Amino acid sequence: MGNQEKLLVSSPCVFLFAKLYWVLIMLQRAIGQEYAHSIRLEGDIILGGLFPVHSRGERGVPCGDLKKEKGIHRLEAMMYAIDQINKDPELLANVTLGVRILDTCSRDTYALEQSLTFVQALIEKDASDVRCANGDPPIFTKPDKISGVIGAAASSVSIMVANILRLFKIPQISYASTAPELSDNSRYDFFSRVVPPDSYQAQAMVDIVTALGWNYVSTLASEGNYGESGVEAFTQISRETGGVCIAQSLKIPREPRLGEFDKIVGRLLETPSARAVIIFANEDDIRRVLEAARKTNQTGHFLWIGSDSWGSKIAPVYQQEDIAEGAVTILPKRASIDGFDRYFRSRSLANNRRNVWFAEFWEENFACRLGSHGKRNSHLKKCTGLERIGRDSNYEQEGKVQFVIDAVYAMAHALNNMHRELCPGAIGLCQRMSTVDGKELLSYIRAVNFNGSAGTPVVFNENGDAPGRYDIYQYQINNKTAEYKVIGHWTNQLHLNVEDLKWARRAHAHPTSVCSHPCKPGERKKPVKGAPCCWSCDRCEGYQYQLDELTCDLCATDKRPNRNRTGCQDIPIIKLEWHSPWAVVPMFISILGIVATTFVIVTFVRYNDTPIVRASGRELSYVLLTGIFLCYSITFLMIGAPDIVVCSLRRIFLGLGLCFSYAALLTKTNRIHRIFEQGKKSVTAPRFISPASQLAITFSLISVQLIGVFIWFIVDHPHVFVDYIEQRPIDPENARGVLKCDISDLSLICSLGYSILLMVTCTVYAIKTRGVPETFNEAKPIGFTMYTTCIIWLAFIPIFFGTAQSAERMYIQTTTLTVSMSLSASVSLGMLYMPKVYIIIFHPEQNVQKRKRSFKAVVTAATMQSKLIQKGNDRPNGEVKTELCESLETNSKSSVDYPMINNGSTS
């Protein structure tokens, strides 16, 4: 026994496994397993092989049906590679490789039991208690020393076996195990693989999902290291890169119960928007999931993304073509090995007796039976032995054949390099390689670098992993023919031919698998807590715009959001246009008023010295007509585009026209009131009734307005601004900035307030002089004028200030103000001057000088008329009239000549 064997035997762990080995051997013999045999080929160096020749059995039976492709094809690929190596004069010259191939039956526990065969030679057997029937000690057959193991296929099996082999320092190279867990060099230090780990595959699948625009997917894994590790890697990468969320993560039990797959499909349908399903499962589970989805009539709903366990295999989609259509699968980049095709097609019952499972494969492949001892049903035809693979049956090289060959060659190249260094120039094995040191062999395995069977480099990193190189497939149905079509590849980054994609029932239409669709422009994302790929879209309302995908912000006061609310734009600035109906009507009234006023002024100037003009008080009439003209003219200043000049003129003339008018009228009514009040006391004329005095009083009243405006100019210089608040409705599309002069409502009230005060005072005097005979003065027309004016301005106040919140405020208030001023002017013009102009033009015979009467006579007549009105309430009409006539006659006889009383003009 060598030093290594002594060391191993002394280990307590090895002793434990030795005991376990004998227990398992006894169990095998007791059960009488028919699949317990193996393939054994002699050689200088023996390599072990683990292949899933049979599927997992049911109801306690370890092994099930034969796997033609994954079992026999791969197994034969190893023996083909051994044959090629043994024939190669450059590789392991004069050294023959032998094999010991075992069946794992796709079950990790059974594979562990079988793999104990590989360590049997390293275990010291304690036979002290064992005796033959005749009492002699037993004689044991010397077991093969396994230098390295090729396999296994399933990651769960490789993990189980790797835990045993590492204890005995036996290197292991897998051709199909891709679980990321096996990259842990601290736990699986003697494990290597020629296929990339699922961490690369998971990265490629994340890249595919991202490239297809999907961000909401479900995952489905077979229970075990392969499925669970793959999904864990996918979840981890998607979490790190962001952009992909997991809706559900489901697991298929090792021993699924009846109806389990129907429940799984039902669970997947609970999140219907997560149409994409990432599958890390064995092909049997994939087939049953597709079957359950078809039963629930979900054809075209699910978007399958399959791992390399699906790859381009026919078995999972057999008779499930419609439900599998559009599935995107991934498979390590591979090529068909022509030499193996020729080798395998040439295999027959006669030339392949070394494969103990080949007869079973023959029956399965050709649907026949071999004699009475065959495993097939008796009603099948008998095999002739003349059948040929590929001629009498369908044949397509299994996808992992290339990797099986590469794994065997990797082991061979490592042994070859080891032989060159340890046995330089030696023919055959030298003493140093009589027992291969597993740890030393591992270092040579990790250092190999050669072109594999497909022409791609075979190398290992420090963890024993191969580089990631994948082909991307899609299962498509074209002209009723289903096939896997290569649509891209992945080598550290994705290269996807999107134009080659074809989806079930949708031709080239691109399906979606998203939790929430992208928000439209002008909408912000409102994330759902705990689901970063899910959100609701809230539109930016009012004057908000989309600042970023999560935030709405308010536009500046002078701006409004654009149509798609992705930014802000300037609010249009408006003013009252000359062609607007709101301007046309006031201007029309003003133009008529200006023409009428001008006509009156011209008429008065033309007939300046006639009695009617002189009797109306020429000086104050011209002042009053000037005020009326200004009232009409202010309309054009109020409608004109605001600027510094216009705003200044508005301040000056807004209240000045009314001030001119009512100052003149107030002076007139005050003079009349004083005259007749004085006449009741004495025949002496009151002071300040001359035209010069009247003008002085009028301009004194007007000067107060001008002083107020001058102070306003000093305190607040006129300027133009844009009011963005006045027309700022709920809908930003209707928002407008109003170009304005800086005349606030308060300023307007102050500007017009003095004129309104004059108007009210004038109205009071008009009421007081209402009893003066109309044959002597124009007090009554002035009274009617003031009553009407008060009504106009009482109507103006609620209209003007009641529309302060209206969207049409600028138009309504401007029109109301200008029309009110024009109407006030029109009332004054119509009631005070139009009758005079009418007489002057159409009845000139009435515009003559009348008899002069003394001031005393005029006052006496007015007093007597007042008494007549008062006594008329108490006496019969005849008595009053007689008394009045007698009184007037007496006064007439005793009268003296006085200047004729009029409205301020001299005779």
C-alpha cells in the first residue's frame, strides 16, 4: 500500500465511508438491482465516467426509462474520445486510457452510491471478521484506481459526488453541471467544468430580458442545486443591475404531487402582467409545465426564457409545440462533431458489446425486442440486428456531446503535460506516475489550454470554470414546421438579432412583460412600495410640468407647461386690441360723442353772442364741453397699448374729464342756489356770481384733481407691467398675461373719487334748486342730468368690481369704465346742450333778446311761484290765482330797472 493509501486509511472520514461502502454493497446485493452494472475498459490510467443513462425512477425504484440522447449519446462520446486519444501518437504516447462508466439514474443519492466505486481502491478493507464457508480468509478482487472522473451531468449529482471525490483528491471535470455553487473553490476545489457556470448564463438571460424591454418576470426552478442556484444567480444579478423585478419565484418539488403543475401555472397567472417566465428546470419538469399551461388554454400568453437544460432539445416540447412557440432558450455555444456522427452511426449490436446498455438502446431506438429476454413488450417486432442508426431511425447529435469530448481531452492533455514533466523520455508510465497524485493532476488540469473539438479554446479559470459562450435560440413554427432558430449569441455581452424574433400568434409584433407601462410625457412615476418596477402614472396637473420621471414642479409665474408638460413656455401676453368687440362698441360711442361735442362747441362759437349762448353761461359751458370732450377721449387712452406715455396720460385724464364736467356743473348749481337763497333775504345780489368768479371757482375745484395726480406721479412713477394672475384659469392653455398700466383698483377709486364727490355734491344742489322756475334757469335739466348720472355710476360700481375674478376682467372693466364715462358725458351733452342747439339751428326766432327785468322782480316772481305751489295745497285754484295776479301787478308797477338775471353772462 502506498503512502497516499496509508494516509487515507488512517483518516476517520475515510473509515466512515468504508463502512458506508460495505453497507451499500450489501443493500445492492439484497435488492438485486439490474442497473448496477457498469462499463469497464482496461488501461494504464483509468478515468471514471458518470452519465444519466436512465431517468429517475418512481415509487422507490431508483432508475426509470433509458435516456437515449442524454445518456447513450454522451456515454458513447466519452468512449469515442478515449478511442481517439489512444490512437493519437502525440497525446499520451504509449499510455492507454481505460474507463469505468457508471449510471447515475438522474438521482443524486443513487449517484453517490455508485461513485463509491471510484474510491474503492483507496479504502483499506477490514476483512478480519469475514470468513469463507470453509473458514479461509476471503480473497478480494483488486479494484481499479480512478485517476479522474468525467461527469456528472446534473449539478445536484456533481455536488453530491464532488463532496466524496475531494476527500480522496480525485479531480473531476463536468460536461454539463452549471450550478454557480460549484464555482466555490473552497468547497469544491477538485471540481472543474468545460461548460460555463449559470452565473454567466443568468447574466445572459438578464441581458436578454432587458434587450426585449421586459422588466417584470416570474422565475421557475426545479428543486435542487441547478434550478435553485440558477434562479438565485438570476435574481442577484437583476437586483444588482436594476431594471428587472421578480413577480413570483416558484419551485418545482423533487417529487411533485398530482396536480402540482396545474397549481404552478395557476400561481403564475396570479400576476398576468408578468408574462415572461425564467425557467431553470430539468427537461421533464419543463415538459410537464408546458403541458399544464396548454391544459389551461394559455397558448401565446407565457413568454418562456429557458436555460441550457432546455436549450435546443426536442423532448421538452414534443407534442407541446403550440404552447412552446416563441420560447427563447440559451445553450453553451457548441458544434456538431462530424467524427462522432460517423462513429455513432457505425455502432451496432455486433461491434459495440462493450456498452452494456447498448442492447437496451437498440430496442428503444428501433422499437423492437431482442429475443425472449428483451425488456420491450412481447407484441413488438423482433430486432434483426441489421438495423442502422440514422437509416432506420432518426438521429441528431445530442447537444452536450462536444463538451463530453472536451472534458475527456482536457483530462488527457493534463495527464500528457504531467507525463512530460514527471516522466521525460519514458515509454509508458514511470514510477512517479504509477499512482497519479490527484492534487498535482488538478494543477495540470487548471493549466490546460487547447482548441477543443469545436475549434474553441478550452481553458479554466482559478475556480475551474470555463468562459461563458452561449448561443441564443428561439422556438419558432414556420409553415407548420417547428424548429429552434439561432437569434443571437452571448460572449460577455449580448448580440441579439431582434428582426429574427417571431412570437406566437403575433408574427413579428413585440410582446410585453412589464408591471407598469412607461408613463406618458407629462406624467410622473409614483412607485409602488416594495416593487421598483411597478408604479402608477400621475399626470402633472395645473401649472406643473415634469421635472424628472418622479417629480412634477411648478412653472414660474410668467410661464405655463407646454402641451406634453415636459417643460415650461412663456405665457402669451395680451392687451385690448382695437378690433376687439369689447373695444369697437366703446370707440363707436366715443366717436359719436366727440362728433356731437365738437358740433355743439362749433355751434356755440358760431353763435357765441346770441341770447341762448349768453344765457347758458358761455364761460362755464366751454369748460363743461371741454370735460365732456375729455370723457369721450379717455376711451382711446384706455384701449391703447399700455406704455409709459399712455399710462401717464391715463393717470392725468382718467378723472380730469369728469372733474371738468362736474366742477362746472357744481359751480352752476351752487350759483343758482345762492342767488335764490339770497333773494329770499334781500334784493342784493350774492357775491362771486360774475363769470370771472365762476371760472375761478371751477378751476380751483379742478386744481385739486391735478394736485392729486401730481402727488401720485411723485409717489409712484407710472410704469407698465404684465399681470399673470388676472387671467390664470385652471386650464393653463387659457392662461394669458395682461399688459397693464400700474393703476390698481384702489388707485382708480382715488382718481375717480374726487370727481364722484363733485358729482354727488352737484346732485345735492340740483335737488335743492329743483323749485326754481324753469323759465328763469337750467336748474331742472341739471337736476335730471345728475339723477341720470348717479344711476349710471351706481350701475357701474357692481359691474366693475363684481367682475374682478372673471377671466374677461380686463375687457369687462375697461368697457364698463369707458362706456360709463361716455354715457355720463352723453347725458350732460344731451340734456344741457342739445335743446339749445336745436333752438339755435331750427328755431332762430326764439333766440332773441327778451325784456329786461330787475333782479328784485326775478326773485319776487320765483318766490311767489313757490308760494303758489305751497298755497295750492290748501286753497281752491281760483283764489290762489287771483291773489297771485294782484301781487304780481303791484310789483310790476313799482319795479325799477335791474340787469337781467341769467346764468352768468353779462347783458
